Amino acid sequence: MVLTVPRWLVSAVSLVLVAVAGLVAYDVATARPARAAALAPVASFGSNPGALTMYAYRPDGLPAGAPLVVALHGCTQDATTFFSGSGWRELAERRGFALVLPQQSTSNNSSKCFNWFEPGDTTRGQGEAASIRSMVGYAVSTWGLDASRVYVTGLSAGGAMSAVMLATYPDTFAAGSIDAGLPYRCATSSLQAYSCMNPGVDKSPTAWGDLVRAAYPGYTGPRPRVAIWQGQSDTTVAPANGVELRDQFTDVLGVAQTPTATGTVGPASWEAYGDNAVRLYKVAGMGHGTPVDPGAAEDQCGTSGAYFIDTVCAAYHDVAFFGLGQGTPPPTTTTSTTPPPTTTTPPPACITASNYAHVQAGRAYQSGGYAYALGSNQNLGLYNTYYTATLHETSPGYWERC
């Protein structure tokens, strides 16, 4: 952990002490001056029906009208752990935005998971969702932040809770990022939550989208854009959930489930949908966690550890997706659905066949009398010649519904 001290203390000590305790003057990991700002609890932020704790971080010299990112930790973690390991601290300093980090307690959930599966915590105006919205309102009004540039991100249960916030408060968030998360209202009880996590629940895009639309009935305003990160070797939250999240939010945003652009970032392949409305990152070989890439380069961030997996700095690319800085590739702000030629690849061809034929051709496998798409594990229905499905290969050996 980087050692930081208040500026008044730095000015009071001798230059000899600064030279000896070099960690005070410099952040060794990034070779940049250390920050006096620190993650701090906010004792009172307004209505708190979900009984959450608010932590906040504002880099030194943050101007009025700066953006805000809400960052939600995973199970067994807390605000400090996610702040220290995820990379969002570094990006807040580099790009100039505030952070709000809600914290769960064991009195709410024994594993400190946000209760993304409880209707009382995932309904607009209720429970934990309402508490997080109160934190946003407090931060924007108290610190003079830009209410039109508020974003949310999270890991695992925090990623699922990010989906909750995007669904229940589309009028609050401009965009969001979901790391190893679950579709909104995939589960409405703790028992259902386990089957949602693995093997996952397969619904049509319209069915998923209807769940989001029902979260704020009658809402006709703009919907937040969504980035999705999913490890392809995740045994806690099955990789199929990344595809189901893609289906849910492309449907809500009114774009097709066929990618308009594809590319790679380190071990991750990405697919963009519509005019960059939704982006799905599939991280090859990665288990359950959020991608980080420790180091001092501009596109590096985070600290590797439990649930922080050294692959690629997801926060760096999310900041670009949000429109707060550079990334690979940069976000698009045009209305054209035609991607830049340098990042465009032809969309994979869709193949319609019986489930039996898909299995025989190696596009699917059968288990317990049902056929499942190879790679995505989507349930295609009964394994016979009468049930048909339309599949495409979005990456080598990875088949999913068109």
C-alpha cells in the first residue's frame, strides 16, 4: 500500500526525512507524486434504507463539475480492498473524477455481498439500490460534481448490483461496467442466485430486456451504455452470464445482438454492439475476478491479488468507454453504426440447424438429453432432430445464439 500523509505534515518535516522516507514523496508503483487525498467514510449522506456505509475519494485539486464513478466491491471484500486493488484509484487521479465506494456489512449479508437477488434491495426507491442512489445525490450536491456524468462499476455481487443500478436508475447513470456480474432480476431469492451464477439462466433478449424496462415503468429517457467483462474460465459466475448480460442490455438499448466491431486487448477479445452502446469483453483463461494490470504505464492499473487478476487494466478501458479518457480502442460519440475500418471484422455467420446437427458438427454438446452451445454453454433445448437453434462462432471454439 502506498504511504501518504497530509500536506501540512510534509511541509513540517525536514528535507532529510523526506529523502530517507521516499515513499512519502513518491508513489513507487507509478513514479508520480503521492496524494494527500485518502479514502474516507461519509458519516451521513441522507436516506439509507439498505443500511450501507459510504466511502469517498476525491483526488487533490478536483475541480467543480468533475465526473463521479460509483465502485461496488465483491463478496468478502470491502470498500478499502476494492479501492486499493481494482485500479480505480489510479484512474481517478489521472483522469480527474471522484469515487464513491458503498460498503456492505455482515449484518446485511454474511459474506458481505450486495443483495443483488433480493427484490427489496433491487427495486427503485428501496433498500440497497436506494442507499446507493442517496450516496450519488449527496456527492453531486455537496462536492459540485456533474450530475450528467455519473457512472457505476462493480465486481461479482458488486457487478450484479451495477446491473441493478443501471436498470433501476437509468436517469442517474450515463454508463456502467459489470465485471463477472449477473443480469438484472436473474434471481429473486438466494436459492435462485446460485443457479443464476452457474450454470446460468438462458432467456431471450426480449425477456431480459422486459425485466429492465419493468424496473422503471414508463421511463422514456436515454439509457446508460454498458461494458461487460467476463473471464472465460470463471467457475463461480459462468461465462454464459456475459452473453446473457449482452442480450439484456442490447435489447434495452435497441441494438442487435450481432457485433458491429471486434478486436482484442491483451488476453481479452471484445465485441461492440450498435454505436458502442454495449461492449462485451471475454478474457481468455481468466477465472473469477476483475482484470487488472499492475505497472506504471498509462494503460496499467491495479494490484494483483484475490479476485484481482493480472490480465489487462479493465478500469483504463472502462474510463475510455465512459468517455473520461483514452483507451484501446477509443469510445465513439457519433451516431453512425459503421465502425472504423481498422477495428472492423465481418460479423460471424449464423448457422441454423437441428440440435442434433449442431452437436455432430462440434458447435454444441449434449448432456442429460439437452444440447448446449460449445463455449457459451447456452441451453439450446432437447437434443434431437426436431429442436433447432441458430448459432454463430464469436471467437474460436465459442458458439452462442445469434
